[in-house]
Amino acid sequence: MSSKEQLKHTYQLLQLERQADLEQYRQKVLMHSLHDRVKEGVTWYPVRLLRDYVGTGERIMIEIEKTNTRHQPHSFQSGKAVNLFTNASGKPGKQHVSGVVNYVMENSMTITLNGDDLPDWIDAGSLGVDVMFDEMTYREMEYALRKVMEAEDNRVAELREILLGIDHLLPGTEKPINSQNSASGIQPSVSVLLNNSQRESVQNILTARDVAFIHGPPGTGKTTTLVEVIRLTIQQEHQVLVCTPSNAAVDLLVEKLSAMNLNTVRIGHPARVTEQSLDKTLDARISAHPHFGELRALRRKMEQLRHQSGQYKRNFGHFEREQRKMLRDEVKAMKADADLLEFYIVTDLLNQAEAICCTLVGSSHPSLKGRKFKTVFIDEAGQALEPACWIPLLRSQRVIFAGDHCQLPPTIKSFEAAKQGLSKTLFEKGIEKFPQLASMLQVQYRMHESIMEFSSQYFYKGQLIAHGSVKHELLRPHEQPIEFIDTAGCGYDEKQDPETLSRYNSSEAELLIHQVERLVELVGVSSWLDEKITLGIITPYSAQVDRLQRLAETSEILEPIHRLISINTVDAFQGQERDAIAISFVRSNDRAEVGFLADIRRTNVAMTRARKKLIMVGDSATLGAHPFYAQLIDFLQQKGFYTSVYSL
């Protein structure tokens, strides 16, 4: 297919994904009664208003509290779009206002409201909060795809053909970005702390004209390399755009870039930013600007007038109505002045910024409208949907991708869209087309060499090297770095949760927790605490997470070290590491079905989270029917890391 045909196909797949996402939302929220929504955890109702105040960026914030304090699971989390509503009128959902969750505690939630005023009905009672469907993200991705398809005779069209065109090949010799540096013989000073493969990657990127890739397998210092090349690019270009698919990944880069004394501005809703990055947000930078005093005075006056106008309740006469209208008109006029002053401040801040950081979708932020960049860096590109990557590419001359397509792909809700190619990223397509532009980092600083070995052989052509600082690191001398406990023939059959359809295996969960307890006793609880040894318990299935958590919570052996234990799905552990990792594979059935474990990248992620110890529990009869797991089990047997449950 031509580049435009590919993009049209991607656009159609995005529609499938949107429909699947919306259908899930309908099933959870729109199609259910208020009572069922509360039970499902997608609605809090009733809630009471604890307070309202003006927060970061002069935004209206509210703190609410559940009146029913019974603990139950819910879907609310920081950064989620929500809908605050009242049932006081007897017409559910008619009176509502949207917002974004700042943070959630067990029974309370702080929300930044969209809009300039508190709603009139905020004190009427019968308040509730719904999780909202993320319409804006799809709208921005669709817009970007259309613009890329329509592009003719401009840089966007060139990048489209470079990345997706059938016959377009990059020139064999590429010119450095900064021809002045090249002409004068000045070479950028690459940090001496980088290893050879990292330095080579940096040099490749500095001389790439159109596109380049940092391929960073687990533990190889991808972020360190990326931050260094961003620093050097800023020396040449003065300003760059830095994007990732997730807020957490953006905040990590903001922290690293700021530590290098780079002028870093974080674009994004303050509610979606970690506390450490909050002072780098555009909103916080506005508050620190020399002209903010004038803006604050205008905002304060507006706040006073807003409260005055809010004093007029429903039952009032003509004079009161006119008085409220006059006050609100005055607020509007002052808001226009404030907006103009804020535009000047924002422009000044962005002009001075060296690194402008945001999510891929966040690069469509109004403050960046009309702004162009020589280079955009896209981190975690192996998890980034292609349509989202085109959003920052619309405003860039060159793109540098960083990631690992051998780890988890983007999360796709539509099975059909994933099957037809939406899960294949622009990063993966680009590496396949231009392998010569993909520098793979080779020295890993995380794992014992035995933990690394199988992943290196299977996914990375045997090219990974364990650094001397980690190569032989164990929890205890002579302790095996890996244990695989085979449950084949034990009757540890998996089951399926009828509500969530997630899989679980109670017997396997008990065995895994028992093995973890043995490990803790072997090391010693006091040593575990003194050395602050961290433990991750990982499984592909959320239903198994629930069972593992319950078993761990009731374990007397694990109770003293519970703060050092994390239990979650594989997907939640991407990008993290622990001293010890224990994996429950769950699948055990007479049909030898492995389900979504067939996406072997998930298992690559799970195994490579471990630094010094890796425990795996699974049924070789089920897993071994898949070629990848058959090879893994053969490797473990050859290395002496395999044990049957019968020999424990």
C-alpha cells in the first residue's frame, strides 16, 4: 500500500478502536443504573463538597468526599476525565460539569473543574462523579491522520513518505543537523560516562537528517542515552520537543532534564503531573513570571466579582438579575484582559524554554499552536499508537524515536483493530525499514547474566552484555538466580472470573506465595529489611493479582516486609525493576491454550524486571505447546534452573 493508503487503513482501525473503547464505556457507565455504576466503581454517589478553592494556574478546584465510607474498588485515578453531576433536580445527568482528577484517597477526591465558574447547583446537594469517555484523545489522533494524509509539498509529506513510503530510501550519507559545527570542525562533547554503544547511538542521532532510533532493551540505559542526546541537540538547536505516550514517562524525563539544568517546561494539565514535576508545568512557570503579579490582581478581582454574582440565588427580581448580569459582564471583560496578559507570559516562557515536554496528545495543546520544532524526541515509542505519534510530527522537521518493540506494545481495546495492525507502532515500522538507523544499546546494568541470557538470545540476537556491576549479583552467595517450578500433572487448573472474564489459578497462587515465603526465610526477614530488598510479584491476569494480594496480606512471614512488596500485572510493571521477581503464568488447561501469553513480549517484560532473583511458576504442558515457552523451558532445564513441583 502507498503511504496514504496505509494511513487511511490506520484511520479505519482507529475508528474500530474508538467504537470498542466507547462500547466498554457504555457498558460500564451509560447503560447502567446509578446503583449499578456505583457498584461497578465508575461512579461515586452520593458525595458531599468539602471545599472549593483556586489552585495552580488559577483553576477552580473542589474537594469531595463519599458519604458512604464502605471501601470498594473503583476506576478513578489521577489524570482521569470525570463528570460532576447533581440529581437534585430529579433529572439525572442534566446538570453537570467536566473536570480532571488531581488525586484520589480512599474516600475523598480532588478535582480541577473545566470552566471559569463553580456551577450554580454546586450547593444543591445530591452530587455524584462519573468516569468520562476520553473523546478528546481520539479527536486529536483523527485530526493528525487527516492532516498527514492531506499533506503535499511540505515537510510533513516528506516525513510521511520517509516513514511509510514504499520506494523512499534515506540517502546513504547524511548531513549533520548543525552545518556550522560541521564546517568549523567542532564536535559536540558526549558524556564520558556513556558506554560505547550509547556513544555510538548518540553520534548516529546527531548526524541523522530525517529520522533515527534508539533501541533500548531492558536495563541498557535508554533514558540516560536519550537525555544526553537531547542535551547535545539543545546545544545545536536551542529548543526541542520531547514527547511520550504517558504522563508518568513525561514526568521522568522532565525530572532528568531538569537535573541537567536545562530550562524545561512541562505542558499538560496540573492534575496529570507528578508532584516532583509540578513546578516545571506551564501553570507553575506562569505563577513565577515577573508579570504574574498583574495577572494575579486581575484574577483576584474576577474571583471577587464571581463570588458576588454567585450570591444571587434562583428567587430574585429584575434588579438582582440585572446586577448579576452586570457583574458577569465585568468578569468577562476582565477575563479578556487577563487572557491577553497570560498569552504574553506563555509566549515569553516558551520562547525561553530549551526542552518542551508533553504527552503525544498533549503536543496539540493550544499554547503550542503555530510553534515549530527542528526535532521531536518520542520516548517509549514501542508503546505509542501510530496516530498519536503523528500529532507532534505535524510540527517537527525531524523525529528521534526511543523504545523497545520487543517489550509491551500499545494497549488496544479492539481485538479486530489490533489483529489488523493498529498494535504495530511507527517505531517498529521504522526500524524494519531502516535497520541501519537503529542503534541498539548493548550493555545492561540491571540483571544477573543468567536472568538476562534467554531474553538476549531470543529477542536481541544474543547481543546483550551484563555490566560487571550486576553480572554476578545474587541475593545470597551460591543462591540460584532463576527457579522455574513446573506444575504439570498437578491438577492446578485455571478458572475464569465470570464477571471480569479474567483468568486465575488459586493453587498456583498458593504455590507461588509459598515459594516467596521460602525465599524470605532463606534470606532472613531482618536482612531483607536492613538491605531494603525489593520484591515484585507479577502475573498477566488481574484476577490472579487479586488472589495473590489476598494471600500475601494474610501471610505472617511476608507481613513484616509488606512495604517492600509490589503485586500487579505485567503491564503495570513495564519500566520498573525489583531485586527479586516472582511470576505466576496462570494458564493450565487440557487444550494447551496460552491466551494472550502468546504475545511473548509480555513475558520478556516480566522476566527482565528482576535484578538478582527470578522465580517462575507455570504448567509446562500448557505453556510448552507454544514454541517460545518450549524454548524457554528447554533453556531452564539445560541451565539447571528447572524443578518439578513433585520434587519440592
